[in-house]
Amino acid sequence: MQSPLDIEEHSLLLKLQNGDQLAFKKLMETYKRVLAKRILHILRSPEDTEEVLQELFVRVWINRKKINPDLPIKAYLFHIGENLVFDMIRKANREKRFVLAYRNVQSKEAYSHIEESLYLKENRELLDQIIAQVPEQSRKVFTLCKLEGRSYDEVSKLLSISIATVNSHITKTNRLLRGYLKDNSGVATILALGYIFSNLN
């Protein structure tokens, strides 16, 4: 035999199935507090709890015709609430992983840029030390062509020498640089000069 409470709830659910908004409001008033307490205990966020509750009752209204009035509605509501809570937790974890991954990439890129800047500075200092040993005219030609990016034709006119002479100075300077690389086989020197040649030739 059904208790008066069961009969009342059964009647309420039948009305809800038929789209009775007052019945829906009564259902919310009856169960919202206990649902909120359970959800807040898990999420620890009043804002997230309110969001879950809103979504929960929206789903109840949309699916009202599927509700079985012969079964306790409380278990049904808690089932929906738990699914929504788990969905929110999974979403938060995905977003957290994304943010962490993004920050990790950003920090690596920032480090890479700093590292590259320092490396270029060190290489330029090493290059300056080496070409200081090159004859003055060859040093001028090399600096204008390779370090300042001027064309052979520009350097030819600027220094009043032929393009063939410009090419000759560049060839001689490159030969001296490679000779330095051969005679100074330390790892740092090899890496630095290797980088220099990859960017200057």
C-alpha cells in the first residue's frame, strides 16, 4: 500500500509529465536543497553547484515524459546530478591539462628564444674574435657581405673593387674560418662555428 507521501509524489509526477509548471516548481522546491548540499560537498564551489542544479532541472523538464511516476523521483534526480558532477570534473581536468600543456609549451618557447638569443650573442663574439685575425680588406668585405647582408655588387661599388675581388676575399675568409675550426676542435667551438657557417654560407 502506498503511503500518503508516495501518492502525493505520484500525482506530482503525473502532472509534471503533462507539462504542469506548478508541479515542476514544487519538485524543485522539494529537492533543490538536498541536491545542492550533496553537489556542493563534491564540487566545493557554490557557482559550479548552481550551474549543475540549473542543468539538472532543465533536463528533468525536457525529459519529463520519460519519468516513471511509479518510481521514487529522488533517486532519478541524484543520478542525473551525479552524472553532471562527473562531467564537470572531467571537463575541468581536461581544461587543466590543456592549460598546463599550453603553459609548458609557452615556457619552453620562451626558454628557447632566450637560449637562442644568448647562443647567437656568443657566436657573434666568437666570430668577431676570429675575423679580427683576418687581413683588414678581407675583414671589411666579409663584414659587409655576411654580417650586414649587402650584395657583392654593393660591396664592389662601396669599396671600389671588382665583384671577383669581393668573391676572392669571401673565399679566403671562409677558408681561414674553416682552418680555425680544424685547429680548434673543442666541442663548443665546433658547435658555434658550425652554426656560424650554416647561417653565413
